[in-house]
Amino acid sequence: MDIFNVYLHLEYLEGIVASGNKTSLGFKQVHLKACAKALNDHFNINLTSDQITNHIRTWKRKYSKIADLRKLSAALWDDDNFIISLDHKHYADHINDHKADAEYLNKPIHNYGKMLVIFGNSLATEKYAKGSGDPLAIESIPIDDDEEEEIGIGSAGRISCPCCYSLCPTQ
């Protein structure tokens, strides 16, 4: 797909999201077919809804990669130009290990604003993830970078107090 095709494609999907027609599971088949028809009519090509789905999957993967790169410890984010900036040493070290990331670092990320609208609230993060051995009634609250406190059901069925993180007799 060329750059204009991508732009129109993302523009169309952004309109679907803005109108409130995107479901929590993604786009409805009727919208994918309409997007394919709009692209086919405009560019005189022959795309199917399955191909549109594959392109969405590719852009979602790119958006996820960008979200991960923004979390790099040495990275700075420019909200106006959508640039993930690394100083020369960090950039060289990172690119030495991850050559494919070069397209996202120290240069504007094209169509990021549209990807943000389309995928911004649909990525799973590990922020609230629990392991299979972690009890479900306990919530971990980060206190500082190295420690976590747990609140939840304490001994004898009493609830741990969220203000002092101990078993409160008043609870």
C-alpha cells in the first residue's frame, strides 16, 4: 500500500471510531467491507475485507511497538510531532540490538494520531496482570519503584485498610 492509500484507510477507520461504531472486539464486518469499497472506488484497486483486517492487524502491531518504545527509560516523547527521541549513545546501542526499531526512533511517526484514535484504548497492558498463583482478592499498589504493598482480604476475613495497609479493627 502506498502512503495515500494508508492515509485514506486510517482516515476511514478513524471516522468509524469517532462515530462510535467500533466494538470492543474491533470493527464490524460491514465497516470493513465499506472501507474496502471506499478504497477500491478511490484508487481503482481490488481489496477485500480480509485484507483490510490484515492491514489493521499490522497497524495495531506497529502501534503496540511504538507504545513499548515510548516506555524506554532514556526515551523522550514529543506530543506535537510524535517523535520518540533518544540521545545518540542510547540510539546507537538500541539500534545495534534492535535494527527494526530505527523507523520509529528520532523521526516523526507518520499517522500516529490516527493510530492513537483507532487503537488507543484497545491494547492490553501488563499493568493489572496477575499470575496464576496470585490471589484475586489482593491488589498490589506500587509504593515506590522497588516495593509493593498488598491490600485485600486479611486474616479472619477482615479487609486490609487502604490508608494504613494493615488490618483495621474497624473494617
